[in-house]
Amino acid sequence: MTNAGRKPDRLGVDRSEGFGERLLGVLLDRAHEMPPELIAPLVAEEVARVGGREVSILLQDYEQVLLVPLPGRRLRVGGPEPVENSPAGEAFLSHRTVEVPEEGTGSVRMYLPLLDGSDQIGAMAVTMDSVDDDDRRLLRRLAGLVADMIVTKDAYTDQFFQARRSSPMSVAAEIQWSLLPPLTMTVPQVEVAGILEPAYDVAGDSFDYALNGDVLHMAMLDAMGHGLDAATMATVAVGAYRHTRRAHTDLSQVYAFMDRAINEQFGHDHFVTAQIMILDITSGRLQWVNAGHPAPLLIRDRAVVDRLESPTTLPVGFGGEEPVVSERTLRPGDRLLCFTDGLIEEHQAGGAQFGEDQLIEWTDRILHGRTQIRAVVRALSHALKQERGGTTTDDATIFLVEWRGGDADHLATLD
């Protein structure tokens, strides 16, 4: 992996191709027209060039409980790895490489996060007889390229979807998952993460976001009913939201357009509750419209400190009056926890509703042990599901956003 023998050009710039560039370049060049099922064998072949063997590609399942091995020639395919309390899960959650020495052999099993941008895809595992900093750097970049290829190929194959699915999925859930943006997004000034429950039977819940320049647009939606009817309404609501958002309209106009779309398509007896927000990521100025949705919780210094109470208008589809746009300025480090009513209204037969007080109690408890946005969302959703008896009779969705403040160019240079 040395650069010995390179000669600079007449401008003093070394343009020769090093070992790492050749390896990554070959992988990228060959992957362009390669069928999805041959991506994994190609990765294993390229990893072997740096002395790696027993390659495993582990993809996150839809419940965010397991990392499931992708089948394929030349891959080591074992059982699923738990996201919690496993080296693969640690790499997945922490965004860093985890190295585990193998007893009696001197070899090292390396677990590298698969990140498409900031969205976590899974982890890649590889065994090395020995590893140095050049290996670590090259394998980390290789893992990043593998994640990008998986996301690209995923658009025209079911292979990766089938690997991630650990239970049968309803038609409504298929529709909802196809609507979602990446579950996680991170830039220097802001981070978001979301999770849907029940993952394989969700119907009416959805969330959406887009970062356009310095403005983060967010929406959380809950369509009435269950099954395909709810999924269809949610699809129209998300489509109407994206249409008006992309036309640069203000929040009250977004609400009005969504309201008309639902009313005209489904009639006056159908509705969607909604929380529609915009956040200026340079100043922390937050604006929102609440259309019959639970108020978000404000988290500061690892504790819930307030509810974002605001005037509420009628749910989308009921023909409400022009909504009041509420406003608040966040402090750097503030987090907003948005959730649908299924999270707090769920109860076991004959029992009391889970309630917002328990939600706040569990949120504070989890925040003391975890800091990363994605880990908090997962832990909170799974803990609440367990507390509610392990089943969810209504959709229960969480969306968490953290505003970090500061100058984007400066933050981007921080280690």
C-alpha cells in the first residue's frame, strides 16, 4: 500500500494510481452494470486483495432488532446478529469500526458500519490475519462504497428487501415503507431519526422530511383507520405534502392543500392528523402547525423539559380554518420528540392507556444511557413496545430531531 515510485507531473501534482485507488476503482467500475446478486461476490473478491476473508454483509431488518446476513457466493452466511450487545451491532449503532481478536489464531474480525451518507444500512464483517492503519482506512472506504452500491441496486431488485424482512409484511406496510425517506439523516447542524411500529403491519402512520438549503422540512402523519384504507390516505397526504413543500409554500398553505386533497379524494368523514414543521438550521427558529396531533416533547440536557403546546386546527380533510403557525427558537443541543397517538393510547385488554407520563419517564431513563439519535429512537420504541405487552394494536411512530447550531462550514471540519 505504499506510494513509492510515484512521479509528480509538471505542476508538481502526483496523479498516479495507488493501491487503494485501484481497488476501489475496480469495484466501482465493475459494479455499474453488474446484476445485484453479483455485488456481494464482487465485494468478497476485492476484500481478498487486501488479505481479507470470511466476508459477511449484514443488513438491518425492518424492526431494527437484527442485522441479517445477505446470502451470496463467497460470503460467510451465518445467523442474524442482534443489534444490541454484538460487535456488529456496536459498529452499526456507533458508526465506527469494531475489532475483535480471534482467540488462538492471531486474526482479527473487523466490523465496519455500512453508511449511505448518514443513513445506517448495516455492517460488513471481514477477518484479517493482521491489520494496520492503511487496512483500516481502505476497508472503511470500501464499506462506504458497498453501502452506496446496495442502496443504488436496491431500487431495481427485491433481493435486499427480502434479506431484511424477517416476518411476513402486509400490503399496507409495503406501501408505507416505499414512501419513507431514509430513517436517519445527519449533517453538521441537524440530525433526524424515525421508526415505525409495528414494522410489518404499519398502515396509517408515516413521516417525511427534506433539507432544502438552510431549511429542514418535517411532517408526521397519522391517517385514520387500519389496513389499505389508511395506507392509501397516508399516501395521498404524503404526496400532497411533498407537492406543496416543493412549491415553496408556507405552512398554512401546505395544510390547506393537504386538506383539500384528502377531502376531495376520500370525503368529509375521513381525516389525517398531522404535525407540519420547518426548522431554520442556521438560527434554530422552529415553526409548526398542529392538525390534531399530540404535541411534541422538548428535550434539553438529556431530559424532557416541555411540551410544544400550540393552537391546533382540525385534522387534514375536515376543512379547518387557516391554522395558526406557532414559533419557537431552539437552543443548540435541543431535541424534539414527535410521536403518533398510538404510542400513548395503546393498552392491554382491561388496562389503562400507556399515557404521556410513562412516555416521558421512559424517555428520560433512556436518555441517561444513550446519546446518539438513532440509538435513542430504537431503544425508546422497543422499550415502550415491551412495556405495552410486546404487541401494538395501533401504529406507533417516533420521529426525533436534534438541532446542534453553529456554522455548517466550521462544524464540518470538526473531528
